[in-house]
Amino acid sequence: MKYRLRVNGGTRDVDVPRGTQLLEVLRDDLGLTGARYGCGRGQCGACFVLADSGRGPRAVASCLMAVDQAATVEITTVEGLAHDSELHPVQEAFAAGDAMQCGYCTSGMVISAVALLASSPKPSDAEIRDALAPNLCRCGVYTRAIRAVKRAAG
Amino acid sequence: MSREVSERAARVAPASRGSAPDAPIPNLVEQRIRFEPDGSVTAFSGKIEFGQGIRTAFAQIVAEELRLDPERVRMVMGDTAQVPFDRGTFGSRSIAQDGDALRKAAAYAREQLLRRASEKLGVARERLTIADGAVRDGGVRDGSRGLTYAALAADPPLAGEVPDDVPLTPASEHRVLGRPRARVEARDIVTGRATYVADVRLDGMLHGKRLQPPVRGARLRSLDDAAARAMPGVRVVRDGDFAGVVAERAAQAQAALDALEADWTSPNGDDQQTVVIPMREDDGVDAALASAAHVVEASYVLPYISNAPIGPSAAVADVRADEATIYAGTQRPFGLRTEIASALGLAEERVRVVPRMPSGTYGRNSVGDASFEAAMLSRLAKRPVLVQWTREEEFTYAPARPAAVLDAKVGVGADGSLVAWRYDEHTNAHGYGFAVDPRVAPFTSGRNAIPPYRFGKGRITLYIEPTPVRTASFRSLAAAENVFAIESLLDELAFAARTDPLTFRLRHIDDPRLRRVVEAVAERATLGERSSAGLGKGLACTIYHGTYCAQVAEVVIAANGTPRLTRFWCAVDPGLVVNPDGVRNQIEGGIQQSASWTLLEELGQRDGRITTTGWDTYPIATFRDAPEEIDVHVMGDEAKPSTGVGEPGTVPVAAAIANAIFAACGARVRELPIGAERVRRARPNG
């Protein structure tokens, strides 16, 4: 089945079985491995991408979104956040604050933070915790990540 | 008579595979440092980066001794075709051991470059300056007579064993060591460009899944693969009890795996027995207990828990007729190479293990399940194969942290001294795949079972008991278990002796470095000041592989008994500090992870079969559970060798929290995880 996807500001054509997970399409067909497999059930946030259906970007689990549905929205992955060599302020803040260890969950956290700041430019600590709660981190960088999001908010 | 096992005795211990485990590994400068024509340096280590920050720290160490900007140092790590042999990345030993070897290799290279430059230029060694990739005659103002490192190192090639007494740059002259530095990988990680194991893509690569046996050692009696074979793009492969599928797409492989109908025979029950290892056996312990003014007898219990990496195991293998390349998440690239070579029937030199960043796995990658499976599938399919375990497979088949029951009976004399210390540690093997070696076990399953306090008569015994649960390495091995018991016990003893926990501990600590971190953390956390109702602070400390770590937890207890960790303080002394922010990050993360073990985690199992399948049944701490503040006070000691920080931060946390809960509401909880119900049951008024 052929699909035309809008990803990271461009269009990409793929030919994959109907119902294929967006995560699999991104990683195996489009070479965008920044969204990571963690649980396949939307319980960990490692595969989050931004999906925009015209009402602003939302962080969604790409492991739960079928390609059919993905073709109806604008997708931005972590690879699409930086412009040329200029990092998104959230990426800049995570890097500067060393808000990572293994980094496996970082893509998803960055996506959630970007979605949060798009709807709430000056979030409180509680809002940050709530918005990033779907993103599990086993290395334990939560307090650093909260600081990084606040720093990105300026 | 005291019979304490010494480090020396344990080192004799080579029951495992491979060459003699603790034979010294020569430190050859040509295997460690390579000078590039562009003025940069490539340095080599067999250690693995999986989030601890050692790639950054190693680059700092090499840069310092070679007078370079750390940007100019590139680390090659773990690739068996490129790096010197290494036993593995564990025990928070990387900085202490390989950091030391790299530092000396870089210093030796620097001294050789200076010696050669002195000869070539005909200038006394003292007049030369070395910096930023060139050696110059300091007496010449325009610096035109500079010689590059690469040119000096080339002819003849710099080689030879690094002497142990090579002069190191003194701390007073450090320009790189001890300064905070952001992670080398940071930009790649935040942009998604970092390549993890599961991101490796090879031409012609297939997705593979192994049919997992229901229990280890089960035999495959029959396999009905008709439905799987009928699926497009799928092949079923089998070699004896090993069966699996490969497919063009990941979802096809999973569907084909699900379509296999297998009949397994149960393995014969093995007749493993409890191994009893005396760690200290003094005469007269019972008499000393009988004479004590206060005796505290208590049992502490910890469940099986999961390493629970966010990224389940993965590997990519490319196996050809006479060679193999394995892209792996592993802590033991050379050990894995031996195992894969053996499984494939290849000579070790024909197998190359290329580590890629795994998700943090906290000990789980000492066992190379996915790598073995990918290698077997690739051999059978004659194509490169990517294996990606599912979340459910990771919980179900990965090894767990052993359970533990810690029985203690300790006496305090009328003078306040610890007159007798009896401690029975019941746990399971903290390694996987080989028999328990009584000479090694005190340092693995018995790690930190001997308290860092002065005591009179002691009897400390380790019981390693068989279990149907697959257990293996876990961050800090048994230290976190033992220190939960010992540091909870210290508070119970202090309470019995009507002394505050800080004063009581200090009374029995001889080691000045331990005393220093305990006093520092107590001051920063204002321990001992009166606090509001329902709020409590608890102290705990440890010495872990030479790193001194003292902590205070602050908890608030809700009316229904739910403990919430609100603030945390830690003072840590890891000797000479390489990267202070790297130290803070590791300790903070260790505290956060260990708080999750303590308050939330328990792996479900029935007769050895894991019943936990996902994050819904294995909750870990989330952003909502994070404390408001984790204050890490890095109080290094530049006169002392650098020691590790990956594990020590996790070790005292459970006791600090349990002690804080006691301080807050009088509930002494001796079993983990500590949830509302355990607090309510232990609380004086329910």
C-alpha cells in the first residue's frame, strides 16, 4: 500500500502494509531512527513524535499510530527540530544542562517538552512534570530535565 | 581468630571462561594513543560507554596529560578489532582502572615526545614547551622551530610498555581535570543522530526473532511452522533447540513468531544446593551478644527486581562462512567475542564485536542474549539480522536482581560500643552462567556485607541459594541489598541506645574520609533540626569500591501512608575528580533510580516464570515522583586516586529513605518496596 507522508517539512512516499506502525515506517523505511522502540504500547514515551492536524503539535506515541492515520497529519521527529546547525532551544537546553545519561529516552522527552512549550510557553514545575510524565527515564535525569525545560522556556 | 577474606585471595579465582581473569594486562602505549596528522589524538579503551560519561572523562584525562583541548581527543571504545583487551565495564571501575591506564599512557607519550624533540632540536628538555599538538623551543620567540606530535611520534613509531612510575601532571597544574564538561555525545543525542544498537542498518539485513524457550534449558520437542512459512517475506530457521524466524519487516517477523506452535519438554530439575561462605568468623560472638546492654535482632527483605532498561535488548549480526561481525550492546565485548566464536565454531580472531550505545541497562548487558540470537539467526539465514526484543520479552527473559533476606543480630555494650555483629545474608547468585566460586562470591553476592563500622566479635555468613528465577548482574550487585539492611540496622541500634543516628554512626567510624562525607551531608541537610509532622529525614552511608558516599533523604508521609520523596542530599568523595558535573549527574541518577527500586519495584514471578509483562505491571518512578531537589556535594580528594561514581550513589538510598520514614512517622519498614500499606502496618497508630 502506498502512502504519502508529511515528515519534517517534506513529503515522503512509502509502500508498506496497511496498518504498519508509524514507528516502524520512520525507523525502517525512512531511516529516521531518532524515535526509539521502548515498549510498543505507548507506556514509555521513547517513540514520541509531534503530530499536527492543524491545531498545533501534540506529542504522540508513534508505536500506536498506524501509517494510515499518520498520512493525515504533519509529523515532526526529533531529527526535524533543529534548523541547519541551529538546535531547537529545548535541544540546546538539554545538551547544555547535561540532562541525559544513556540518552535513549531523550528524543521522546525533547518532543514532549517542545509540545508543552508550544501550548504553554512559561510552564510551572507541576505542568512540566505532568507533560513529561509519559516519558520514562531509567537513568534518572528527571530533575535535570525539569531544569532544562525551564531554561528552554527562558 | 578472625578469618576475613582478602582481596588477594579472591583474585585467584578463575572458575569462569577465558584466560586467567586477573592476570595483569600490559599497558602498551601503541595500543592506547595514536597521533593523527591533523594534530588530534585518538585514544583506545576496552570499556563501554552506556551513559556513565566515561567517553567524556577519558578524553579529559588524555587531553590533560597531552596538553590538548579535549575536543582534540577522540575515544575509540570497546571495538575488539581496535582496542586492547578488557575484562568488562562493571563495578564502577572504569575511571579507577582504565582511566589510570590511559592517563599513564598519555603521560608516557608526552615524555617520549619531549625526549625526542630535545634530541632533534638539540635543546635541553627544560627549555621545551609542549602544548596544543606541538613541542616548541621555549627560548625561541617566534616559535618557528615547533615539531608536531604526529611527526615526533612517527619515526620510529612510539611503542612499548608504559612504566608505572611515569610522571603525572600534578593537580596544581590541571587545566582540564576537575573542570565540568558536557558530554561528548550530547549533540548527537538531542538531535536523534546517536546510533544505538537497534539503529544499525546493514545492506540485506533481515529482522529476526528467536522462539524463546518457556524456561531455560527446555528442549524443543516439536515445532509446527506451517502457518509461519505461509507468510510473505518470512523464513523459519532451526538448529536443534534453537528456532526462530527472519523476515523482511519487523512486524512480519513478530507475526511469524506468534504463529509458531512449539512443544517444549521441561528441563530436569537441577540439584543446585545452597553454597555457604563464611566471610568472618570470630570466636565468642554469642557470648558477646549475651553480655550486650542492647541487642537488636531484625530481618530485612528485598524482592527480585528488573534492570528494566528503557530500550529492550537488541543486536545486529553479520555472520559469514568464516567470519562474523556483531554490533552489540555489551559490557564485555571480549567475553562476548569468546562466547559468539564458540557458538559459531569460529576462531576468536574471526569474530569482531563492535559495541554501539545501548540504552542504559545497569548490569543487564553482562549477558549477551540478543547478540547470541542475532548471530545464530544470521548464520542460519545467511544474511545480516537485527534482533529487537519486545518489552514483554525483556521483562520475561532477562535476568533479574536476586532476592535477599538479611538476618542481623547486633549488640551494643554499656559503653556504647558495638560488641557483637551477627549477619546472615541469604541471596542468589549475582552472576549468570557459571558455578558459584566461593573465592569470588564475597565480592559479588557478598559485596558490602561487612559494615564500615568498628565492632568487636563478628560472624558474617553468605548463603547463596538456588532459585528458579534467572538472576545476574545488577548495578552495585549485592551492595544495595546489604547496605539497606546494615544502614537501617544502624538506625535501629541508635534508637535502642537512645542516641541520634548521626552521633551513633560517628562513634563507630574510624575512616576519616567516611566521617568527612557523613558530617558534610548532615550539615547540608540540616539533619537533626526539628521538622514538621509527617516529614522526616534519614541518614545512610557507604564505602563502595573506594568511593565515599553519605546521603540524607527527606520524605513526607501522606495520611494514607504513602511515602513521598521530597528532597535528597548526598556528599560524595571519589578521590581526584575528573568531571564534577559528570559525577553529579551519575550520583543524581543513581539516587533517582534507587529510590524507584525502594518505593515501587517488585518483579512478579511464579515458580521462576516471570509474570510481569510491561510498565503497567512494573511501575518505575516517573517525572511526577522526582524529588524537588537532589543536592550532590562533590567533595573530591585530589591527593587520592580517582574512583567510580556509577554505582555508589544507588547504594545507601533505600536505607536513607527507610530511616526517613521512621523519623517521619515511627514506621520501621524492613521489606521493599515500601508502599503505603507497609507504612500503615508498621506505623504505631496504623
